[in-house]
Amino acid sequence: MNDLVSLVDWSRAQFALTAFYHWLFVPLTLGLSVIVAIMETMYVRSGDKKWLGLTKFWMRLFGINFAMGVATGLILEFEFGTNWSNYSWFVGDIFGAPLAIEGLLAFFMESTFVAVMFFGWKKVSKGFHLTATWLTAIGSSISAVWILVANSWMQYPVGMEFDPEQMRNVMNDFWAVALSPVAINKFFHSVMSSWILAGIFVVGVSSWMLMKKRNVEAALSSIKLAGWVGLIGMLGTMATGDGSAKEVARVQPMKLAAMEGVYEGNEGQEITAVGLLTPGKQWNDDKDEFIFHIAIPKGLSFLATGDFDAFVPGVTDIVRGYAVNERGDTVYRDVSIAERIERGKAAHRSLREFDQALQNGDVAAMADKKAELNTNYKYFGYGYFDNVEEALPNVPITFYMFHLMVILGGFLLAVIALVLVLVYKKQDLLVNNRWIQLLCMLSVPLVWLCSEAGWATAECGRQPWLIEGLMPAKAAVSAIPTTSVIITFVLFAIIFTGLLAAELSIMVRQIDKHSKEDICSPEE
């Protein structure tokens, strides 16, 4: 058992490491591609060479980041086969479909038109080049669609049925998977948040140019455009974040409880703005949830359901058997987690007995055991647990990551609003005030921290599940030596850190080099 725990922990750590580095590159690719496309559109429509120069300046940085994202993304997908082969077998027919579409359609589209973007100047018409730029941006977003569809299915498995003869799940409704409300909200939330990240990145780099008194006109034009893209992204992120919260409340109430550190739910449940959790708090003890916290009365009830007086279950409530109905607006008495574990183990026994009947050719016994399996299959994943505690997420990590994301999001909204006011009303202050420029530059690493905190909230909050309610991480891992995972973890950590250092070095050199040139008067 200790060897299994070690293998699961190291496999999760390796996947988290790869995803962490990959997500450093993805949001900048998604957001910067849109900003570049808008800049080139401004050039084609106006003929102003300033916009051509800005397009080429930011396109270089997009290209560097795009290459790094591809490298880390490929490794991430391979890990499903190397480290999580049981998972790949159990749901490969479903999970693999959106990833296959992403590879065949979106990635092919990106890789084709990105070549025209970078090498098509003077070789194709302005209109064709602009089309290629937009198709690259659209292809990046389409790629995100299918990856997030796959991820959302793990959070809310729909459109499938279990085939006991194959001992795996098979898809029976592709559109239920593709158009899941969880996937739709997650896609728009992720893409819009990427616009924020790219907007802050452009504002921060442009502020550095203002500090160095380089290409002031180009920097101000970049700030105006990036500020609006960032603001639109922020408003979209807030709107889709509200939708995502309601979906989480409906299909992952345990995650919502962990995000807010709620153990005992109430009608008119408050939402914590700032708080410090009580260390060592357990679902079944009498400790207070918080050492201190500042809360908004009835806020969580409204966020989760749209009703200020609705009951929102906490961790303890869910353990004892409260659940949320499909509409997400009613809490009712369901089976406790302890009983789910027993029913899950019964489902496992039925599956083993079905397999034995299949081997013996006993059709009647097969039908009988299949009926038993179907009765308890809803709780199949719980059968892998030995106690209630194994079914609970890490509440402190989920809570702190969620609130870090929210606090940083509020800070970034204030920065974007300040920059837009200054660039239109007080340009001299923006150009000459070093503190404002430093604030904008500081926002660049903070927006990445906010983005990573959002990813951590989504993924840590659903643990221990790889597939919500169906397969925990301990059942999904490959039967490989733990030492192999440790070695590859160390190697990946070294390689990815080297790639990140290389990207930062190349970007800094490119920014420094080309900011010394006259961006507003480029060669066509």
C-alpha cells in the first residue's frame, strides 16, 4: 500500500509539474494571438506602418511562446499513456475523442497558418496574411475547446455507459460530451482569462519601454489596445466565473465547499472574502472552520444558486449524505460517503462475478450480475476507498488557491482600469511616473500567479478523483516502478526549468533589441 501511495503521489506530482509549466505558455499564446491579429487588422485597414511595426514586434514574442507551449503540451498528452494507463484504458474511447479532434483539426490549423504568419511577409497578399494570422488565433482557441472538453468531462462525466464485457466506458452521446455546460463555461472562462494575461503582459512590457524612453508612441498604442483586450477579458472572466461557480455547485458540491472552507452548510450561506483556516480541521471534529475571516452575508448562497436564502452544503454535510439535485437549487438527503464506499465495493464484486460468468459462458448469471452492477455503478469509484477521508479533497490548498485567484483578479482589474484612465486622460503621468510603470511591470508575474492559482483550484478541488465519482487517482495510475516516475520527474523539472529560463532569456533579448529600433517605421 505504501508503494502504491508513493507511486500515485509521484505520478500526480509529475503531471502537475508538466501542467504547471505548460500553463505558463498556453494563456499567453491564446491572448497574444488575438492582440497581434487586431494589430494587423488595424494596419490593413488604415495602412499606418505603426501598426505593422507593432504587429511584427509582438508577433516575435508570440512565436517564442508558441514553440514552448507545443513542446510541453506534447509531453503532457504522452503522460496519459505512460503514467495513467489504467485511466486511458477505462475511458480512452471518450477522453481520446476530443484530443484526437484537437490534434487533427486545431493543431493542424495552427501549425499550417503560423508558418504563413512568420514567413509569408511579401510572399502573400496583405489580406491573405491577415487571414492566416486570424486563423492561427482561431486555431489556438479551437485547440483549447477540445482540450477543455476533455478536462470538463473528467469533472462531469456524461454521454457514456459502462460496458462490463470490455470493463471500460464507451461513448454513447458525443454531443453531450462536447456541449456539456461545464465545458462551455470552462472554455470561455479560460480563454477570457488568457486575454487578461496577454493584456497585462503587453501593458507591462510597454511600461518598461516607457521607463526606458523607447518608442513612446508605440508603447502607448500597445497599452491602449492591450488595456481594452484585458478589460473585455476581465468582464468575460467574471461573467463566466459566475456561471462556472453555479456549475460547480450543481455537479461538484464538495469542490465548492472546499473552495470556501465550509464544513457545516447553512441557508443564506456567507462567502469568505479573506480568511485563515484552522490548521488540522477535520470534517468530524468540533473545531471552528476559521481562525478569522471576513465574510459577505448570504454571498455563497447567491453565487451558487442565484438565491440569497438557498442552503449550500459543506464538507461535513456531503460526507453525511447531503447532495445537490440536477438543477443545483435543492439539497436533499442522499447516501453518505461511507455507504457509497460500501455500494462501490458491491459494484466491484458484481463486476468480478460478471467476468467469471462471462468466462464460464453463463448467460443467466451475466444478466443477473449486470443488473446488480447497474444498480450500484453510480458509486463505482467509491469502491476503491477504504475510509471516508480518502474521498475528501485537500481543503486548505483549494481554499487558498481560490482566494488567491480572486484577490489577484481584483488587483489586476484595478490595474487595467487605472492604465486605461491614464492612457486616455493623463498620458504624461503614465509616461513619466516610474511608480506606475513599476506597478504595471509587477502585474506581469502576478497575472501568471493568478492564472496558475485558477488552474490549481480547478484540479486540486476535484481530488482525489481523476473522473468525478468514477475513478480516483489511485485506480488510474500505471503499474510502473516509483523510481522511474521519480527519475522522470527530476528530469522534467530540469528540462522544463531550462526551457523556461531559455524563453525568458530570448524574450528579454528580443524586447531589448527591437525596442531600440523605430517600431513605428518598419520595413514592409
